[in-house]
Amino acid sequence: MSWEEARSLVDVCRTAGHGAARGEQLVDLQVRYRDDMGHERLSTPRALRGLPVEEWPVLHEQRAYRGRKSKVRQWWSSTTKKEVSCRSREHAYAAMFLDRDPRIGYLAAPSLQVEWREGERAGVVNPAFLARTVEGQQILYLHSPAGREPDDQEWSVARAAAAQAGWQVDVARAPGGQLRRNVYIVSQFRHDEFADENARAVLLQAFARPLPLSRGADAVDLPPGRGRASSWNLLWAQDLTTHWDEPLTPDSTVWAAGAAV
């Protein structure tokens, strides 16, 4: 669907409303987004159903969390081949785990925010990420600093908007400990320059049984250094696996995912 068609559909649906029983207090929901001309627009969540909102322009540049010494960071997504702005290091770690999730087919910084009003009360829900699964399901991801869960109001508003728009709502999480340290190591090899289909085939064969990474990578017929770099990339892509709860080094035991151990 073109931007012109999408805008026309949104304009038609923007004023569509649903009545409430007399005396019933309803939460008014509006979604703010930016069109391809850079203009901010408001619409009902229902008007956005079926539209590729995750591919639309970012609504606002990310800013560090208020009162924190965080700084904006850019995470280059190996899934969408684009940078995703993150408000903090913790936010970037959440992006890292989503980027590695095989269910995710598209990952982006948020192109929208959900604005709500209930009587005299009003507020805004800012998603952390928007994503689309490989099956085509759109997901609005929430994230809170310091690993805290989103509050009840944020959950309630996000789910209400998602129900109208056909999205799902989830929390972007970043496990800590050794798993985070190991995934961060292999993430340094997520870029396309380390992805080589020929090397992949050779290395998957080499690691059909568990071997120390350095031994298996150095034994294959690849240019110097290429075997190890490609092995790290395959660990990122989860074509190879290891004991993720143990420190990851060149001597760590590695094997092809799905191979009998």
C-alpha cells in the first residue's frame, strides 16, 4: 500500500467513533505518527489496522531518560540493516536480544506514540520498539529503565490501542549475567561482512560434533582469520551454539545447532 493510500485510509477512519452507554467513562485513544512529508498526524488506533507502521518514519529522536546519565546509543540491526536509536545502554541491550530473536523479521525505533485521555486524566505511552514477526504479526514493545516492569496504566493503554490496531504488546527484556556478556561478544560479529554462506556450510560440517571454537575454525579451508570470524557470526545467528551460561572464549566448546551432543 502506498503512502497516499495509507493516508487516505487513515483520514477516512480518523473520525470514526464508538458510542458509550450513558454515564460510562471511556478512555479516548489517539495515535500520533509522522507521515512521509514529516508532518505529525493523529488517528484512532483502529485506523492503523493492517498498515505497516513499523516501517514509517521515527516519530521522535530518542532522548536519554530524564534524571539519568544515560546517553542515546545507536544499535545497528542485523535484522533490518538499519540503526535503531536507544535511550540508554540497557535499552540497547534489549535491542540486541530482539535483533537476535529468530521470530523477529523487522525491528525499528518507534514511529508512533499512544495518547490517552480519561476525564481529567491524560498521558502518553511511548513504545521502545516496533517489530514485525516473520509471520507478519506486528508487535509494540514496551521497555522500562533499570529492568522495571511497565506500570499498569502503560500496559492498559498499550493493550487497548493494540486490540483496536491488531498489534500485540510485549516487553523488551535484556537478560543479564553471563548470557548477556556472551551475546554481546558474538554481537560484534553480526555485521554482513562476517556472514559468508560458503564459510557457513564448511563450519557447520566442521562443528557437526562439539569442538573448541579455535580448533574447529582453524582446521577448515578458509583464509586466515575467516574461520573464527565466521564462527562468531554463526553463534550470533544461532546456527552454532555453546554453553551460554559459561564464559565464552576461543577455547569454548561449540557445535552446530541441533546436532547431537
